[in-house]
Amino acid sequence: AKTEYRYGGVSFTDTGVALLSESDRARRWTRTWLIDKPGAAPRKLWDRSQEDSYGNPGTPLRRGGASGTSTIRQHGSSIFLTGLGAAPEGARPFLDRLDLTTLKTERLFRTSGRSYETVVSVLSDDGSTILTRYETRSDAPNLYVRDLKSDARRAVTSFQDPAPALKGIQKQLVTYKRNDGV
């Protein structure tokens, strides 16, 4: 494949589908192409501003391999995307399933506004069981296995707050006039 902009890299899924990225540094623009098989015409997957956090489709989840190599995790014709989920109300991390045939995305998980929960890994082939890192203002970060079908959550770790003395501290803006008049 040839790129119009600067070549940004290529990643392969478990079955050999390629995701080729390119970027136009001057415009801060990025495009990602899907190449299903050798010699096939690339299909445009994403064409977006690098600075558009709200429109970021996420990053494909990878599966580690031997010798430090990794591939994009693929199940059937789908891959999984995870991202920070920038939104007007704050970060809302998510997990999506992207069908590489139709290029349609299905939202499998999105953290609630009451907590901050990021997807660490997908544990089942269909994406119905995931490993997350969950925390709130009062709960220290811990790992959980989450069943998306039943919405059940099981703790894997039980770390305590490493600095409980800091829990009641609030941010405060202090202003004063210095002796030199500033």
C-alpha cells in the first residue's frame, strides 16, 4: 500500500488483517486504513484530527506473543477498541467491538459517572468478560473481573489506600499581597 501522508505504522490482527496508519503532521491529521488480504484495496477505517479527543475511536487491544511480539486481538470478524472516552462530563473509559467487515462499532462497556474504571484486558473471546481497574474518590484502585452479560463484578485485588491521611485534603487557592507589592 502507498500512503499520501507520512507512514505511521502497521499492526496486524491474529488473522493477518492489517491496520495501516498515516499522519499529516502539518494539519495534525491521522488516517487508518484496513487491508483485509494481500493485494486488496485498502478501506478507510478512520480519518480524523489527532486533537479531537471526543472523536477518538480508541486503540485496538493487543494480544502478547512469543519474543515480545503482539497482534491485535481478533474474534471472528471483530476487534476490540479501548479508550479514555473524553466527554463534556469528563473521562468515561470504554470498550467497543468493531466489526471489520461492516466497520460498525458496538459499545460493550462504558464506565459510570460515579467511578473511574478502565479496561485492562478482555478475558473472553466474545468480550463479555473483562478485567478492569476500578476506583472512586473514596476507594483505592483495584482490579475486578466484570461479566458484562450479568453486570456482576468480582474483586481480584484488595489494595488499601496507601495514604489515608491525605483523604480529607481539599484543594484551595491562596492569594495574598507580598511585601514588594506583587
